[in-house]
Amino acid sequence: MSDSLIQDFLPAIPLPALLIDQTERIIAANPEAQTFLGQQITGRHFATILRQPPVIETIEKVLRDRTPRRTRHLSNDGVQETTYDVFCRYIPGIGAVQGGAVLVSFQDVTHLEQASQMRRDFVANVSHELRTPLTALIGFIETLRGAARDDPAARERFLSIMADESNRMNRLVGDLLSLNRVESEERVRPREKIDLSAQLADTLTSLRPLAEAAGVNLALNAPEEPVYVTGDTDQLRQVFTNLVENAIKYGGSGGKVDVVLTSSERDPAIRAAAARVQIIDKGPGIDPVHLPRLTERFYRADNHRSRELGGTGLGLAIVKHIINRHRGRLRVESEVGQGAVFTVILPA
Ligand SMILES: Nc1ncnc2c1ncn2[C@@H]1O[C@H](COP(=O)(O)OP(=O)(O)OP(=O)(O)O)[C@@H](O)[C@H]1O
Ligand SMILES: [Mg+2]
């Protein structure tokens, strides 16, 4: 390949790419590489530009034995870390005295790195959440076999705790499966025509016993006529059940939970006809530091209390995905001491 051909060829590569010949100098760089590494890099020794030892070593090896290799380059602009896969391939017959050169190209793999980091965090979280009840179960089994063997009262008490712990594990697995299903369906638009008025009335009826047990006055405020949205009945029921349950569990000390349904021809949030459901409690509220992370998996504002109440911390993550699938919005407003308002906006 003539050197003028190189000048035409490199810009055609859609990734940052440069050529280093046997004199260890950069003989050509495409515009992407210049944006990435600097405008004046042609003619310089490559090690003054690519300073990371693994990258330098890899290029030296390929110049020596001509075997293609791959390595990693990490760059940090002070704000975020970017990870590149670096491909080094030998091209014979070009460069100084036609001795051949290494084509070095960079592929940004930051998103892949982030995805695998998220996967690792998720596995660590799930294992931790499962291990907590499991450890309790193992402990009680030991006690039942030993010290509590002939104590019927203790046996009864331990069995009841064991039942709670296994129920918690069961709920966790159920929620994980539910999250998985919701995520895999997220791109499929739901198609059922649903009357939210009727659905909310149903949901509240089934939660009334929980509200009564918590001393909470649960009230629905909805228009007389049906309010239709296009959605998935079971999933929307899951959304409102979790939000109302949360309001009772975490905001029940305020003594009342109101569910308010309204509809509008042009909702300002989505600039289209929509229904709004607000779940309002008068409990302790949520500290603003927690608000941005509330819908993350396993995130709990009050770790101790939520676990005590048997929560898995997956409820709002599931809610978020279901609302996304409906192309809707979830808003959370809260002031400490003033309660919390969760607003669901669903396109009609
Ligand atoms: N109305 C509320 N008032 C105060 N805190 C709330 C309210 N709703 C949610 N939270 C906080 O947000 C956290 C996350 O809620 P989420 O529904 O995701 O999990 P959970 O209720 O703990 O578990 P699950 O819903 O799976 O049983 C809760 O643990 C709680 O700390
Ligand atoms: Mg919940």
C-alpha cells in the first residue's frame, strides 16, 4: 500500500485509528484519533502519546512478532472513566523502508463495562438478600435440634419466625421473577382498555384489611364516569398495590391515605391525554437525599424499618419498569414530616 493510500484509508475507519511503523513513530492518524489523542500526534514517538504501560507493551510486541493483539486503555477526564478496547494489527509493506506498521484502533466499551458492573452488583445484592433469611433459618434449625428440642413454647415461637423468614425468601424470589418479566416486556406496548376508576376501587378493597390493621383511613377520590387508559390490567394492579401498600406501611402513622384519580385532555407532563393517580400519605415523608435513588433495586430509605416490615426493596423498581412500559411517568414529592405524594401519569 502506498503512503498516499494510507491517508485515504485511515479516515474511512469509524473508530480512532493510527499507524505506528518500525521507527516507533506515529505515521498517520485519522480525525477520530486526533480528537481523542491530540491534533499534533503524527511524527511523534508513540510512547509519548499512548502512555499506558499495557498499551505500550502490546504495541512493541506486535511490532516485533507481527501477531495481532488486544489490550485495554482507560481514560479519565476527571468526570468519568472511559474504557477502550485497543486492537493492534500488523500491516506488512508500509511505513519506513516498507518495513510494515501496526494499525492501532480504539473501541469505546464503557457501556459494556458498566453493564457487567451492574450485573455483578445485582448478583451481590440478591445473594446478600437471600442469605439474611437463610442464615436465620439455619440458626433456628440448629436451636430446634439442640437447646429448644424439649421446649414446646420455644419451638412454637421459632417455627413462627422460620415461617416469616421463608415467606420473605419466597416473596423475594417472586419479586425477582416479576422484575425479570416486566423488563423483558418493556418494549411491548400493552393493549388492554382499562377503567382506572374501577380498578383502583378493586385494589383499595383488597388493601382495606391491611389499612384497618394499621389504623389507616383509606379513601378513593375518583370521577363518577370511567377513566380509560391503554394498559396491562395485572401490571397496573401491581403498581397501585405497591404504592398504596407503601403508603400504609411507611406513611400509615399519619392516619390516612388518599388515592386521587383525575384525567385531562392534555397533561402537561406528557403533552397528551392522560390520567393521573396520586397516592397521598401524611406519614414521616422521605428525606430528599433518597428521592433520586428510590426506584433502584433493593434501595430502601429506611433500611431497618423496611426489612422489619418484610419489604424486599424491589417494589418501586418493578413499578418504575411497568410505568416505563406504559410510556407513563412516576413522580415522587415529599417533605420530611409532611408525608409523601406518589404521582403516576398514564397516557390515555
Ligand atoms: N410513602 C412512603 N413514605 C415513606 N417512605 C417510603 C414510602 N414509599 C416508599 N418508601 C421508602 O422507599 C423504599 C422502597 O420502596 P419499595 O416499595 O421499592 O420497597 P419495599 O416496600 O421495602 O419492598 P416491597 O415493595 O418489595 O415489599 C421503602 O423501603 C421505604 O423506605
Ligand atoms: Mg413496597
